[in-house]
Amino acid sequence: MESNFAELDSVIHSRVRLAIMILLLQSETANFTYLKKEIDVSDGNLSTHLRKLEEAKYIKMQKRFENRKPKTTISLTDKGRAALNEYTSNLEEYLRLASDGKKQ
Amino acid sequence: MDQITNEQALEVIKEMIERTKRKQNYAGFYHLLWGVLISLAIVAMYILIKFEMYDLIGFSWAFFGIGGAIVSVIYSKRTYEKQGSIQYPDLGINSIWMGLMIAMFLVAFVFPILKAYEWYIVYVMVSLLLGAANFSTGILLKQKMPIINGILWWIGSIFLLILENQVAFMGVFVLLLIVNNVIPGIYLYSLARKQNGK
């Protein structure tokens, strides 16, 4: 790839993490069970990806106990929103160039 | 390990947007709740007028209004627990109807106590507020029916201002309530059930 292209953010560029970010973009908050069901992943897998996004400060996780059951509420941070915006712009650019390349 | 190609990334984005777009979570709850509460407030008002207890009319509105507020808060909390996410259109709809509650409290309880206007103006103002709530809900849901109901409430409010006969006045208001709140409430409920595959 040409050097003047911005690299796609590797934190977001994975199926599960991208899906998490897109789902959170459309919600004010979401819980663990909802994300697990919508993305169709195991608890362990989802936890790993959520931790990665949290480390990058793209998401915020709030844990609490309700009737002795753990409840995790997840939301997108401003940093995460900006990163996702940049990611989608770069992705759009890559796809546009790829399609132009195919035409030539 | 979980890395994807750019084309696959685009597919993931499309799939996740489609997943949430397909679902309409709002099931007409606020339409039906307010339809029922206002009907009860009308019955209570009728009884209070019959027994010439005019001072209690404002309190009956406040009672049903506060009752509605409590039910609405419990409902929105439970809905979130069940759905697992608060999506922006739902948040918008909740805010509209919660805001309506505060405005109704002022219009139907506080202002009449302050003798700001006569009792029948309460119904005109309530019609205007319900029109705004219906119209905004329709815009957020991209559903024509609540938009039309909002406009009908506004047109109805003009009729209520013109009507002088008390029975005709209440008749028109009840009709507006059934057509613009109860019927769309039932429609939105069945639509949400259908879209969520229940």
C-alpha cells in the first residue's frame, strides 16, 4: 500500500471489535448480553475484545452487581467515536481506490 | 487472528447497521399509557364536577400525571434490562414523553391553580402537547401514522377552542384521544411485535 495512506486502526480492524464499535455507535449504552447475542460470540471471546477496546480508551465499561449477578454496561467514549470516524473514512478511501484500480 | 480484509470490514459495518435498523423497539407504550391516563382523568373530572368538587379537578390530573411518571420510569428501566441496549431513537422517544409529562403537570395542575386560564383551556393545551409528542415520535420512528395523529391533535385543538357545547367539547376530545393515541398505540405495538419476530 502507498505510504501516504493512513493505516487502518488495528484496534478496530477486527470482526468482533468493529461490530462492537458499530453497535455502540447506535446506542447510548449496551450490556454484555446484548453484544454477545448480536455479534454471536462466546463470553471469553467478547471479554477479550472488550478489554482491548477499553485499554485503547475507545469504550467505557461500568460493572455493578444486581441481585448478586454481575451487570456490565458498555458505552462508546468520545475518543472511540473519533477513532471510528477516522477508521470508516480511511476504509472508504481504501475501498474507493481499490475499486478505481479494478476499473483501470 | 481476528483480522479482516477491507471488504469484510464493510460487510461487518453493513450487517451491524442492518441488525439494529430492522428492529423497532418502541411498542406504542406511551401512546397507550397516556390514552388510558387521560381517559381516567376525564372520568374523574366528570365525577368531581357532578359532586361540585371543582377544587379537586387539578389534583386528579396531578394524581394521574405523577402515576404516569412513575410507571414510565419503571417501564423504561425494565425495557432497557430486557433489550440490553438503549438506542438513540428510543432515548429520543423516552425524552419526548418524559418532557410531555412535565409540561402536562404544569399545564393541567400548576397553571389552573394559579388561575392562569379556564378549565377547558387545559384540554386545548393537552391536545397541543400530545400533538407535538405524536409528531416527534413519528419523525423518529419514520412512521407516517403518529405524524398524522400529531397533525390531527393540532387541528382538533382549534375545534376545541371553537366548540361551546360542553358535551360536544368532551366528545371531540375523547374522539381525538381514541383516534390519535389509542389506535396508533395498538398499531405500534403490533408493528414492534412483528418486526421483533414475536
